[in-house]
Amino acid sequence: MSFNPKKQLAGFLSEDIGKGDITSNLLPKKKITARIISREKAIVAGTKYAKEIFKLKGCTVVILKKDGSKINPNQTIMTISGNAGDILTCERTALNLLTRMSGIATQTNFLVQKIPKKTKLYATRKTAPGLRYFDKEAVEIGGGKKHRLRLDEMVMIKDNHIAIGESLLSLIQKAKKRYRKFEVEVENTEDAVLTAREGATIIMLDNFSPSQIKKTIKVLKENGLRRKVMLEASGGINSKNISKYGQTGVDIISVGSITNSVKGIDLSLEI
């Protein structure tokens, strides 16, 4: 099933409006121009979606700061022209999405600056239900990678799959018969070696410390397996320790907090 962002945005607006914006309906029918400004430094993300939300009510939007732009306090991101009531009806829905996406992009960009360019920062599936498409796009705008958007995109064998399945090896062998690419989560060096030998595309080193990762990479190199697989560090990684993980030599660092614990950027609509 293909994702339709316009339909999703219409649903967001409808959720907020309910049977009608009874407060804005009290206002006189007059044309106004408003602007959305930032109250802090940030990487802006979600402008095209905010624009679509206002367009649902017939408003005209001019984007002044495109997605990925760096913004400072009191800078105007976009201007909106249209009926006063229509603009106010769309205000909160547009700001909520723009605030969240800009927060994700800003945090992602902050973390990307702390790791080597060859190491990629990945989002996870720890997103708000209904917002994954927008959350993941914000990560990409901030300089990260989306990774899997949905469960149907790539096999990822994790601890609970192993607990239910026959064994790690049997699950890998089943995956190999049906799919060219697959990822496996491991919790120790021995399983990393086994998984690499079995041809995994990506090995997720779950909750490994930087020293444990370095040890695992050394063992993989000694067995001639390092170049055959991509390594992902995951679990407990944040702004305080991500630099150390970036120095281990992993290909990927995945951080769930950029989407599940996002701090929204302070934005405001002014008439």
C-alpha cells in the first residue's frame, strides 16, 4: 500500500477541526497575511507539508526557508495569505508538524557532526504511530538515513525472533533462502562471527560498549569477515557517547531518541 502524504495531512487537520473551528468562525471574513518564525536556532524541516496543510483551506504560502536550511531566532520561515479564520484553523496542525520535524532534523544534524563522515546515522522504527513517514524524512533532512520505513522492506532478525524461533542459525538459513539482504541483531562477538560467516548484510551490535565493538571488529578481521558485512552500533547511544562509538569503525550508528524523544523547535505564527 503506497503512502499518500496529502491524505494523511488532511486527516491531521480534520482531527483538530472536528465539527468546525467554532472560535475562528466568530471572526470577520477578511484577508490577512501571517508568518511563521523561529524562536531559536534550528534546521528547518517540514515546510512543504505545512504549506499543504494551509492549502487545504485555500491559503497561499510562500516558503522563505527551505527544508535543510539553518535558521536563527526571529527569522521568517514562511508567509501565509488568506482568510483570517482559515489561517487560524490550520495554525496548530501546521506548527505541530513543522515543530516536530524541525526538532528531529536539528537533533539529527547535531549528532551527525559528532561522527566520521563515513559512518552513517540511522533512524529506527521508534516513531510516533501515524508520523513515521514525516519523522523519517526529517531525519534525512538533518543528514541521517531512514533505514527501514516498514517491516516489509528488509528482514531484521532480533532477540525476540530468536527466542521464538529454533535458533539463530536456523532463522538465518531461512532468511537466506528467500532474501538477498537481511540484518541480524547479536549480543556477543561469537554470534557476530557466526552471522558474518552466514552472509548477513548488516550485523547490529546491540548494547555493545565501544571497547566490545573494537574487540568484535578485530575478531572479524582475523577471520577475514570484516569486509563482507556492514556493522551497526545500537542501544544506549546519545550525544554524550556517540563520538566514542563513531571512533570504533562501525559503518552505522542507530539512535532511537532522535524520533522517540524529540524536542520540538519553538516556532510561532504571527499575524
